[in-house]
Amino acid sequence: MQAALNGDRDHPAAPRKPAAIAEAARAAVAAGAHSVHVHAFDEAGKETLDGAACAAVLRAIRTACAGVPISLTTSATIESDKQERLRIVESWTEMPDLVTANLGEDGIVELCGLLLARSVAIEAGLLSAEDARAFVRSGLAARCRRVLIEPLEEDAEVALLHAAAMEEIVESAGIELEQVHHGYGSACWAVNRRALKRGHGIRTGFEDVTELPDGRPARDNAELVAAAVQMIERRLTSLV
């Protein structure tokens, strides 16, 4: 159970500053999250990969909830120039436990190599079937911590089909990594439910969704995590 606490989704309770991100992480862990995924923001409120901004977030979370694995984004939506992104990440002095690395992005294999050499674990992000095929071709699987199955479509039926296609490509290649599945917007909970039936981990939080499974607006990340934990518990109970 991973909590994705912010990103670019608009919600008044989505945390942006280090202290607010750390408090959101503490509350999410208290609600049942096993790890947190975060984006850092600059003083203007824009997402950034800047080393100082990322380090401030990491320190704040580690103070608030010591020992909880922290995943940082490396998304090209924040820095599209692959060489500039590599330079920025190479300058990091405080390292996350993990990063998400979207396999469809230009330059991602080189970036993963840099981070692996610095003992940062990789969550391989697959947003499409082509990403899944790129992941298989990359040879990175043996060095990654887990696979993130992340269909982007907010139409639940389409998202479920794409999640299944990505899962099939990965598993047909003999890749047995742990999988964490999540969707976006209205498709999020449907993707989560399918993942649990398939025996996979799930992710939720304001980066992915702002509404609870019953359609009510979520108050904060912790409420989303609590709803996901209830979903997990119901699934486990059904297996007894």
C-alpha cells in the first residue's frame, strides 16, 4: 500500500511545502500506508527535481516517520530535457530510498543506471503497453525493486484493459517483480480492485484521485489511504 501524496493534481489539501508533505506522510502511514511517493515543489509552487528542494522534503518526512520508504518522482513532465534531468539528479546530495522511473521516457535507462549506482531502488513505471515492452527490452528488470502498472485513462473500462495488457507483457517475459497498480481519476479504484484480485499491491493518494470509492470528496490523503486499506482488508477476508 503506497500513498502518492501530491503531484500536479489540484486539491486544497494536497501538500506542497516540506512540513505539509511530512505531515501528510505521517498521517498516511498512520492510516496504513507502507511507503510514500512524493514530488518536491519550488518556492513558486512549481514541481521541481532540484536537489535542495528534494532534500528538504526527504529530511522532513524522515523526521516525521522514520524508516518509512520514500519514493521521489523523476518525471520528464518536470524536466523534459534528458541531459538536464540527468545533470540535476546527478547533483542530488540526499538520496531517496526509491524513485519512480517511467520507462517510456527518453534517457530513462541512463538515469536508472546513475541512481542504481548510488544505491537508489527503482520503481519501473509503465503507463502503456509500449512502456511495458520497452521495460522488457531494457534489461532493467533484474535491478528494479518493483513494477508500477499505471494506466492513464480515466475511463475505467479502458484503464482495466490497459492494466491487463501491461501485466500480461511483463509476466509473459518471465518478470516476477512485485507489482503495484493504480489508476487516475475515476478509474483509480477500479484499477485498485482488479489489482487486489490479482494479488498485487496498490497505490492511492492525491496524485491519483481526489474522491473516495463512493464518490465523496476526500478530506485528505489519509482518508484515501484508509479507504484503500478497507478494500485490502475486505479482499483478505474474502480469501479466508
